[in-house]
Amino acid sequence: MTKADIVDQIASATGLTKLETEAVINGFIASVKDAVVSGETIHLRGFGSFQAQHRAARTARNPRTNQEVKIGERYVPVFKASKEFRSAVDDSLPSQSK
């Protein structure tokens, strides 16, 4: 599903125009980015949370050349799904037995 698909789905459900819906979605995405960049955590009850997580410096290995590569410390954006969201996904998708 793409952002355009989400815009279409929300626009048809709410009666807003696609331009209005896209403006709202773009505003939401910008708000989430700005908050995470400034170090805040965003909690959306029943959905999950967005935050920046610290990753320590480490030494990795290039699998093609087997040469060591140093990776510096950094912050990465992460999304953690809520228990309700994880349960809904687990209950709705068929289990894959091997």
C-alpha cells in the first residue's frame, strides 16, 4: 500500500477531497519526523510509538572482501507496535507452519 492508496481510502471514508486528505497526511508525517528529530517520543495509543534509538559504534565485516569496517555511533528512527496492534496482526494472518 502506498501513500496514494492511503489518501484514496481516507478520502472516500471521510468525504474530504484528496488534496485535503493528502495535506493532512503530509502534516502528520512532518510532525512525526520533527518530533523524532528533536528527541521526542510519539505515543499513539492502540497503534504504537515512534522514537529515536541510539546505536553504539561497532565493527562490521564486508562479506564480499571479508574486510573490517568501522561503523560509528548513530541514532536511528524506530517504530514499536503496541500490544493491541501486534495481537490484531497475529490473529488475522494465517500461521505458517514449517
